[in-house]
Amino acid sequence: MSFVVMAGCYSPNVLDGAFKCSADQDFVCPEGLSCDMPSGLCVHGSVPDMAIYDSSVTFDLTLTPIARDCDQRVRDGAFSNLTNLGAAVNSAGDESGLSLSLDDKQIYFLDGAGALQSATLSADGHSAGAPTAVTLTGAPTTLSGAGSFGTDGSYWFAGANGNASGVYQATKVSITSFNVGTAHLPMATATCLIADVALTDGDSKGDMYVSWPLAGCATGTMVAQGNVDKQLGAFVGVLPVMGYHAPSVVKGGHTMLVSSTGGAGRLSYAQRPSPDVTWTGPTVLPLGGLGDPSGRDVQAIVNQSCTHLYLVASRAGGHGGLDLWAADIAPQ
């Protein structure tokens, strides 16, 4: 955007120029001032010769947008181009428990039977190839919710075995093969399951987030934060309210996405200015170009490069039940 400004200098006296004079006014000025006809201004007679300087100056005021970081784009709902990941990974049943490898190339999810599957994402991130069953040697009987990957390739997940549930670490053998170690604390009963393990940037030494009813199985699920080897009693609720689950942390640890439990399933976010500050929220997540959910949005994950948002959702145009979806995140 450009415009022209007329710049000039005339009288050094602040009183000069307060009165105008012209031929229509017979060049009359207040007492003590005389009319300077070239300028049409009344000036002090003590300044007999003052020239006018006019200069046309062009300013280029083209506005450059301030680039939004990943956290701001996510919180603003800068999403578009919602696409179903395809029939190869989506069935008439409920797909759930979505997680992403840290290189943004591989998805892991629970199929309708609760078995862990893996599939490779397309180059544009909007479809996935045929899934392969993941072998979890030594895994608990039941897997619960989403898992999360460590920087060493290990897979962290929750599950139940016998009358207890806990968090497990699985050491990577290949993309579709892991050896599961003993359960880490926290521990809970099999009827009061821990679910949805989430790490920040693959750091298993830092905070771990899980879905669990801290106040008791009958009170409703909360998102809890603690350390992998702490007892459940050392975990604390992230949000001031119950009824949220499926935490996932955006790269850097300043934004967390969660979903409300129950029939509706709506996405929200919590935020904090730095990783050593308490989370605030939840705030309903704007969905931008995705539109309001026609069914349920039960989980959302942002990939490490902040180019895509991945959803577990029941939306129009799916293959039935909960499906896996992808959307673009605006580049700035």
C-alpha cells in the first residue's frame, strides 16, 4: 500500500498559519499580521520572507503478516481440507487410539477388534496404505487408548493384564514388531483403566499424560500428569474439570489437545507459556475449515512438522463408526 504525503515548512512561529487570507477576504488579517498572498496565510510582519517547500514523498507501507507459530495456528483452528484416510485403514467398526511416529510417516491405531495396527502415510499425509498387524511380544491382554513414541523408537501404551492395568514400554524391533517389558507405574485396577499415554516430543524422562479417573472409577475420566515411574497418587489433574480424555501434546509442550467424554465428543485445548507452568483451559478448539462435527471428534494429534492434524472422529462421509481423518494446518 502506497500513498503521497505533502510535506512543507512555512513559518517558525506557532501563531502563524492560524489565520488564512484570500482575495475574497480582501487579504485582511488580524492586527499585527499581514497576508502572505502566495501561501494565503496571515504571518508576522517580522518575518518578511518565508518560502514554501513542497515535497511529494512516497512511502511503501506494504504490510507483512506476522508468522504464527504452530501453537497459535492450532489454537486459531487454522485447519482445512479434511480427508478420510481411506478404506484401507477405516472399516465399519470403530478405529481408535491413534498415534504417530516421530518422523510423521507411520500411524498406529487400534482396529475395531482392539488390535494394534500400523500403516504408512502417503506423501501428502491424506491417505494411508494397507495396515499391518503389530506384534507386541509380551503385551497385556487388553490395550487401552492411544500410545506415544519415545525418541529411541520405543512405544509407550496402556493396557490391562489380569486384574491390573498400567503403562508399558515396548522396545522397537521393527516398524511392526516390539518387545514389551514389565508394567511401569502408575497401576490401577482392570475395571478402572488407565488409557491414552502421551509424551512430549518423545521424552519419556519428562512428564507423561494419561486418561484416568483420579477421584475414583465412578467420578469420570480426567487427564492426569506425572512421571512414568510415579505412583498414581503422585499424578495430578491437568484440567480443573473432569470429563476429558485422549491428551496429545503439540511439539514444544505449550499446547495440549483433549476431547470431551460422553456421546458428543468435542475437541478442546489447554495451554501454558512454558513447560514449567501449570496448564490453563480447557478452551473449545476452533475447527476452521473442518466445520462442526456431524458426529463425534474423540481424538486429535498434530504431527511433528505441524503440517497436519489427524483425527479420530465419526463424521459424514466416513466408512462407519469412528474413522481416521487428516486435515491441513495453514503454514502461517
